[in-house]
Amino acid sequence: MHPDLEKLIQLQETELEIKNYSDRIEQLPRHLAALEEKLSETLQSLSGNQDRLAKLALEKRKLEGVIQDLEQKNSKYREQLVEVKTNEQYKALLHEIEFNSSQIRKTEDEVLTKMEEEERLRKELKEKEQLLQEEKAVINSEKRAAEAEEEQDKSILGNLQNRRRDLIESVSPSVREMYNRIARFRKGVALARANGDSCQACHVRIRPQVLSQIMSGECIVTCDSCDRILYWKPDGPYEVAP
Ligand SMILES: [Zn+2]
């Protein structure tokens, strides 16, 4: 096999691995950001409950004040009942007392409704606080794992980049120039696998004479259609992006 071709195949393999590790490193912060987003949603919903609870306490206090006022009025009216002179005045006072009593009952019902809401909100709040703790624990452990993974990936990536540099330096200058030129135009993928009778990158048919040249591996042949350097491999892990 042409010595440069063998190196180019290794180079291609290295490029794909570099891309794979670069993508992984790029994905990590996004994963963590999604987790942080979830945490902030829980926090927001939790503080919504706290706000509503504070508002409810105020509303309840106000209603309790209303009840107190009405009760005071009624006890004053009751004292006046014994002092009134006419039947008309007596009736009017009784009517006031009756009306205030019904207002008190109505307001007490409102207080009760607010207390029920309070109870429900407190229960929810407790659950959300629990959830928040769980989410925080998940984020912390995922962060630690991500940091370890990133460190490892970066070290592998560094080795791969060194390997790429060594490989590029080891091929002859003309082949290197050709490889760099094609890689630039083909998003870093300068090689394509020949399989059957076609280029696996652009799927254009390869002429039999050219195919036998590729199969021999003795010279560097490029695809007539996509210009990538072709190498013979009936099957293998290095599929080229279309
Ligand atoms: Zn092609």
C-alpha cells in the first residue's frame, strides 16, 4: 500500500474521533444548563407559594379585623336594647344585630376558605422544598461527573490532536497539501470509502479501471465527482458524512 494512503486513512479516523470528542465537550455545558433551568423553575414555583401565603396571611388578618368590628358593634347594640323606649327602635336594633351576625358568618366562611388554601399551599411548599433539595443533589453530582468527563475528554482530545499533527507532518508535502485542500472544502472529511463500485460519500459510480487502482492501494486516487481521496474497504466503521 502507498505509505501516505495508510497514514491518510489513520488521519481520517483521527479527524472523526476529534470531531466526536469536540462534540461531546460542547454538549456538556448544555446538559448542565438544562438541569439548572429545571432547578430555577422549581425555585420560582416555590417562591410563588411563599408570596401567596404571605398575601393570604394579610387577607386573613383583615377579615378577622372586620369580624372583630362587627362583634363590637353588636355588643354595643345589645346594651342599647335595654335602654330603647319604642318598639320601632327595638326592632331596628334587632335588625342591625341580625344583619351584622349574618355578615360575621359570611366573613368567617371566607376566613375558613383562606385557611384551607393556606393548608394546601403549606403542603405543596413542603413538597417543593423536598424536590428542590433533590434537584440540587442531582445537579451537584452531575456537575462533578461532567467535570471529570470533560477533563478526560480534553486529555483524549489533546492526544488526538497531537496524533493528527504527527500524521499530517509524516505524509509527503504534496499529499499533505492535497489532503488539506480537500478537507477544507469537505468539512474536514477528505477521504471516502470505496465500496462495491461507488464512492460512499457522493455515491457516484467508480470506473472499473479506477476501482482496481483503488483496490491495489498503490496510488492515491480521488473521486471524479466529489474529489475526495478514495480508499478501498468493503466495510468498516468509518462512514463518511454525506
Ligand atoms: Zn465521491
